[in-house]
Amino acid sequence: MHEMSIALAVIGQVEEAAERAGDVTAVRSVRLQVGELAGVVPDALSFCFELACAGSLLEGAELVTDEVPGRARCEPCAHEWAVGMPPLLSCPRCDGAAIELLSGRELQIVSVHWEDARTHAPTRETVPEER
């Protein structure tokens, strides 16, 4: 189950961001975009996230996943469609195979909601994408 390695990577990135911010006392929630075609099972990821957060700054944090539907565009006729699951990767209009995937492969942290020791108030931060 690769969802555990994804959960550990998300936790690591959030912990690094919290360290850079300084004085973070707790992480309350993490919001992810998960593409329909990313090969990730959101329920399995949530389960792994909860287990992996134990004993860390993120213990008790909620994982919120926003599913991004897969969409494609046919290069010859410019038709766009929802690819669905299993994905339809040929154009439903002209049956062309020269397509561009527009969305659905996302797997990224969108925001993190944490508490700051200086203000004792919740703060929402965006974690920069790692390249």
C-alpha cells in the first residue's frame, strides 16, 4: 500500500513548513488535492495518515482530500471530456488518440491549518510545492 509512503511524505513536508514558520504548537488539518488518475485511494490515505501522525506535531490532525476529476482534450478536434475511471483515453467525438491530460494526476498539499504559540490562534498556511 503506497498510501503510507504518501502519508509519511505529506507529514514530513508539513513538519518542515511548521519548523520554518516557528512556534507552531499543533497542526489541526491538512488539505490535499488528489487527482482521480493519481492512483491513490483517499480512504486508505486517510487511514495511513492517522496512523503515521501518532506522536508527531500532526497527531489528531484532520486530512481533507479534494478529488480532482480527470479531464482530457483531443489535440486534433479540441474536444474536452471527463475521462472517468477506468479512463477513456481516446476522443469520444473523433476517436482520436492524440490527447492531452488536463487534470486528474494531482497529488499536492493545498493548505495546512495550525496553531501558533505567539497568537494562540489558528493559522492557515499554504505549503510551497517541492520540485
